[in-house]
Amino acid sequence: MRKILILILLVFFCLGAGCAAARKVEPTPAPAPSVIPETSKVGFSPVDLNKAPDVIKNIASAISDREAATWAQVNGVNYILVSVGKNATNKVEISDVIQKVPAQDFIWIEVAGKYTSLKEGEKSSPVTVISLNLQNKTINGVGFELTKTAATGTTQTTPTPAPTTPAPVTPAPKITPAPTTENKTTPAPAKKEQTPSNGTERKTQQ
């Protein structure tokens, strides 16, 4: 009797194992990656070119003769380089660095700065270099927004275009002719014909 029970249990066990093997296991779908735009400020530090890596020195030398802006990564450190060109009377001051993540695993950096005039006697390198506090992060793109300030004491004015409508014409005053004086001639009084009076005798021809 005990053997029969054992056989029955073995049969049920084999049937259950076969059904489980025949059943298809559907894989669990992986969750879709969520793209969340992220914006944050990035810290940065000024870099002395004399102490910068040789690659950064070479890049700075290559762009020092013109206005240019670029970035580079050396030994896991990200650098921003902005040049105002030779013989420039101003320099660039970096004010903000913003990190944006428009897509998954994509880092976009926006660099904001402004041109400032050099003080009298001040000497400055034409290339401004900063290092970003993004260790071992690969930057996928960089944008620059550099503003120029107007010179002190001068105002930029936009010329006003001449009006297209003609100026009103003032009508000429009407000329009134002077009154003409007609020379009215008064006729002379008629001469009265002298008739001989009754007391005067006419001489008759004899």
C-alpha cells in the first residue's frame, strides 16, 4: 500500500514538472527610460595658463590671435577657453555656467560671460581659461553667450528716418489789386449865346 502511494505521488510530481516546463515564461518588459530635463549651476575656477596642462597651453596659443571660444577635456578635467584676440582693449569675465540634460546621458553646458574694459595699465592675457567642477563627466555640447557692454559716456542712438509724407504747404496770400482812380473830367459850362437886347438896334444895310 505504501508503494502504491509513493507511485501516485511520483506520477503527480512528474505531471506538475512537465506542465511547468511546457508553460512559456513571458519576459518582464524593461521600464522605459524617463527623460527629465535637468538644469543646475556648475562651479568653476580660473586657471593660470602657466600652470595649465600643455594641451591647454597649445589650444590657447592657437586661438589667441582671434575671437574664439572652445572647450577641452584633459585627464578628466573639463576646461573652457575664450579668446578676445590680440591687441584687444578688453577681456572676458565668465559669470555663470549652467548644466542642462535635454536627453538621457547627454550633458549640455551653457557658458555666460561679458566683455569688460581693461583698466589703465592693466595687462591681461587674450585668452580666459576656467576649469569646471565636473570631474570625470563627458560633456556632449557647449554653448556660449557673451555680451558686450557699451563704452562709458557714449550712447548709441538709432538715426530716425526722414518722414515720407510731404510737409504741409502754406498757401500764398491772395493779392488784392489796388483800387484804380478814374479821372472824371467835368465838362466846361456851356457858353451862353449873347442875344442883343431889345434896346439895341441892328444896323441894316442901306
